[in-house]
Amino acid sequence: MKDYRTITKIAGPLIFVEKTDPVMFSEMVNILLPDGSIKRGQVLDTSRDHVVVQIFEGTAGIGINSGVRFLGETLRMPVSRDIIGRILNGSGDPLDGGPPIIPDKKLDINGSAINPYARESPKEFIQTGISTIDGTNTLVRGQKLPIFSGSGLPHNEMALQIARQAKVRGTGEDFAVVFAAMGITHEEAEHFMDDFERTGALKRAVVFLNLADDPAIERLITPRMALTTAEYLAFELDMHVLVIMTDITNYCEALRQIGAAREEVPGRRGYPGYMYTDLATLYERAGKVKGKKGSITQIPILSMPGDDITHPIPDLTAYITEGQIVMSRELHMGGIYPPVNVSASLSRLMNAGIGPKMTREDHKVVSDQLYAAYARGKDLRGIVAIVGKESLSEKDSKFLDFADLFEKRFIQQDTNENRTIEDTLELSWELLNSIPEDELSRIDAKFIQKYHHDHREKPATAGKAPAGK
């Protein structure tokens, strides 16, 4: 291999090399320092005159006389079945003190696009144990369902809870979780590692941790390492894989930082104009493939700067993914966990994963009725703030009380509380029992007769003589 000593410029994590032979995009590069050490890099851009190389470990110590060696291959992730149960850094190296991974294969981290014709429609219910997801915004196998959060909200706790509890019910099929954390603090990394080890969730998980003080370029690699691992587990080992990525905002900030170093013309709020395409290369790696038993389901988590849902990161994410779970600062301030804003949340593929033989026959209508009743109760809060509760009719007062009950009993649950879908639906009927039966306009009479608590109690007392006779 030929070494070049034609570095003309160093800017942030980038070096500019000229007069090279043709090289390929994303090709791996070794930088040979004067002290004999080696730094790794990757070709970011190439033209007739210059090659732009992004350095993983930072450019400290690199000078214009440093050697540049192009390796002729792209960055690859070593994978094997033994990778399950391991904690790795953002570059795929072990963090848990265990031995290096002995790979069965080394796969290109950029993956390959799934042919749209080969895609199978997402379906089949994934139970997370969280009522606001399972009951009203159901996650299905092969879906990408992001969580939109805000700074200081407990999205990491919710991510860990989903990682612990998520499962495909009643199939007996292999299920794994790939967890990728980007730009997190050392304290958060310790918390993630302790939680996975303490709860035993690590036995079926692969964890990637990229720290805030790691190079920004590593942040761009971490989700691709995780998704490459997920593709191996899903499409070569026939496992059903849930990929949780937090925080996509940190990923996009790294993308903006690299774009600024390249002196690119910025787009909205300084982010690169190609950010939509870049995010799509991550999100679209979820799905099911015809003829393959495995599947990849994604839950990307992003913190909205200033709680602004119109910010470019959540805005572009919403275009690509199939719905969103939105977290509420108001509920969080009220002491409710998980603070999911049910009214603003949506799962576009929910109907594909619920109903008879998947969850229960009444799931869809119960969910619709919960939405309607909660929305009415929240509207009445605004009226009460103006005219007082005394001005409400008896029926409206029940809807107002329902909104409070819904938040305190349905939305609220403990971080270790793992509700089955039956638990969630039974709780839903219990709450709906608090409003007049004639107001259950979204539910068929046959379901009211079968599941409504008043009707289920009647057979137990039927035929009994009135007291005193």
C-alpha cells in the first residue's frame, strides 16, 4: 500500500489530502504519526484534486508530514452470535472488560437498502409493558416508532424500561435488543451499564455506548454499528430485534459539526441540507424482508431543542417514520411517569398489530374511546379555568374526572411495572366504567355487553331474590 505525505489542511476532525490515486467514498484510512502511532479515519469526500478524511480519534498530533495510507475497504463491524450480552463503545470495541469479539463475519456498516418489493408489511404486536404504547400507540414488528422528548424528561428511563420489558408474545421466537446511546455522559453510561447488568436484560442485548467526550465522528458511526449488528441478528440468525437509539439529536449535532468543518452551505438552523437523507439511511434499515424469518423494529429517541416539535430533527424524523410517541413536560412536572402526551402521539401501523389473535378483539374500539373521552376531559379543564367546576353538568363533571383518572392510573406506572396487554385493556374498561354508558359511542354494544364491568357483574347476581323477601 502506498503512503501519501500530501496533507494540505487540517480543520477540526478533518484532513485534506491531495495528489492521490483514485479512492472510494467511505474507504478506511490509517494516519501514520511521527511517533509511530496510528490514527484511524474514513474518506468523507473525494474529488479529482482533494480527498477529505475524517479522523475518528481527533487530529491532535497530525502534521503535514504525517503519512496517509488508504486501506481499500470500508469500515466493517465484526459480528457473531457471541456478541449478544456484550457492551461495546461507539466504534464496536469491548467496554465490559471481556475478550475481543471473534467474528463469524465482518459486515460493511453502511448496510444495503432493502428492495421495496422485498419488504413485507410490518405487523404483529410487540408488548412493551407500557400502557400508553401498548394500549393507545401500539408498536408492531418491523415498525419505526420514535419517541419525541425534551431536555430533562425521563426518555432514558423509558428507553431502559422498554429494553427490559419488550417481547413478542406467544411465539417462542428469539428476541434481542440492540441499544445504541450517542453523546451520553459518563454518569449516564454507568447508569445504562448498571441497569442492563442488574436487571439481567443484558443476556439478550447488545449495547453500544458513545460518550460525550468521544470524537464527534464516532457518533456518526455508532448507530450504523448498531444497525449492522441488528441486521446480522435478524436476517442471518432469524431473530426479532428491537433497536433503541438515543439520542438522535446528539447524532444530528455531530452531523452539523462535521458539516461546518467541511465549510458546507448550511440548511435550516445550521444543519446540513442532506440531513433528511442521512436520517433516512438509518431509519429505513428497519423492517421485514420477504423470505426472512427475522425482523428489525426501531425506537429512535430524540430530545427536541426547546421542546419545539417543529425543529428540523423531529420534523424530518416524523416524515420518515410511522408515527411518534410525544413526551409532555406538563405531565412530568405533575409527577407522572412515563409523561406520554397521548393526545399528540400516534402509531400509524397500530391497526396492523392489534385485534383477535394478536391482542384482543376490543382493543381498537377501547383505544378510540379512551382518546375521545380524554380529549373531552382536557377541553373541559379549559372551561373550568374560566367559569369554575360548579357550572358543569353532572355528565361533564364525569368526563373532567375521567381525564384526571386517565393520567393518574393509565398513563402513570412504575418504572418496573410490566403490564400485559390484558392488564392495560382491563384497566381501560375500569376507567371507562366511570363515565355514562350511553357516552361510549366508539364501542359496539357487543363489546360493552362482554367487557363492561357493570354487565360482567350482572350474571353473578342474576336470579337472586331481593333482600328481605
